[in-house]
Amino acid sequence: MPCARVIRDIKARKGVGANEIARRAYLMVARNQTLPTQVRLHAQMQLNTFGRYTRPTTVNNRCHETGRGRGVISEFGLSRFQFRIKALRGELPGVHKASW
């Protein structure tokens, strides 16, 4: 059973993915200095109506195994320690312990 932080991160990823195009469109309108102030203000108000988990900054890289938020190797989605354990067991394809 994943911890609450992992569940929250999954929810945030789904929300960002579902609302990404609309958020970017409103952001472009709100930041465009050539448009009238009323149009820009309306776009900003629409941005404010979006929920908390639609912001891309709420998404964190977390370990899929432990839920750890730091030291995550994003290519594999694992923390350093979990990555090392799985690499030594041979559970990660194409990864092996270096020796020279």
C-alpha cells in the first residue's frame, strides 16, 4: 500500500495532465502585454479558479517503492538505496555494478 504522499503525487500528476493545455492557454493570455487589461484580468481570474492539484509545481519525483522524495533517480523512479539494491540483484535491465 503506497503512503499518502505517493497517492497525493499521483493525484497531482493526473490533475496536471488533464488541465495542462487550458492552464497554458490562460497563462499565455494573462502574460501577453499587447492584449487589453480586461482580457488579461479575466484570464488571470480563470487561472485562479483551477484547483490545487492542477499546478505543475505540485508534482514531485518520488520513489515508487518507498515514497521517498529526495535522492530519486528519475529515469528509474527509485531512490538511491532502492536503485542500488535492485541493481545488485539484477532486477534492472541494462544496469550492473561498475568495476575498473
